[in-house]
Amino acid sequence: FDLMINRHGEFEQDEIYRLLKKDGIFITEQVGENNERDLVQMVLPDIPKPFPNMNLTVQRKKFEEAGFKIIRAEETYRPITFYDIGLSGSHTLSSGSFQTFQ
């Protein structure tokens, strides 16, 4: 394949590398191990991370070990805003912080 795109699906780096043509491109978007973690911690404080090792540092290493050249890699945790969750005021959740706005 010249191009493979994966969004939130499982994959094996070695198999993708095998299926891509020389200079082929693989694009993926994944849910990270810390995705919406502040919300999970607020609602279910003792639950373990559902996707351990699904972070840029670990995945980048796995792709490089499979033979990939990384063209672009980003990791972000966007804020989630709830305007009414049964609490007073509005709440904005983002990775690593919990903020309340009145």
C-alpha cells in the first residue's frame, strides 16, 4: 500500500511496515493512556489506565524498531468542557488539571 490510515484501531508495527510499499505512509490517531484521565480519576479514582504504554514515547520507539522513519509525531490532551454535570458552575477538564468556573 502507498498509504494506510488507522484511527483508534489496533495495529502491529511490523505488519504495517511489511504491507507498506517503499516510501509508503502510515497515519494513525490513537487514544492515549492519559486520555481524559482527569475525568476518569474524578469519577473512578482507583481504576488503572486502560491503554498502558499507549503514549508517544513508547509508540515512537516501537515504530522506529520496526524500521519506520517518523515524519511527524504529536501528543496532546485537549480540554473537555461540561456546562452541566449536576454540579454548581461550569467545569473544564484537561489533562493534569481540574478547574471550576463560576
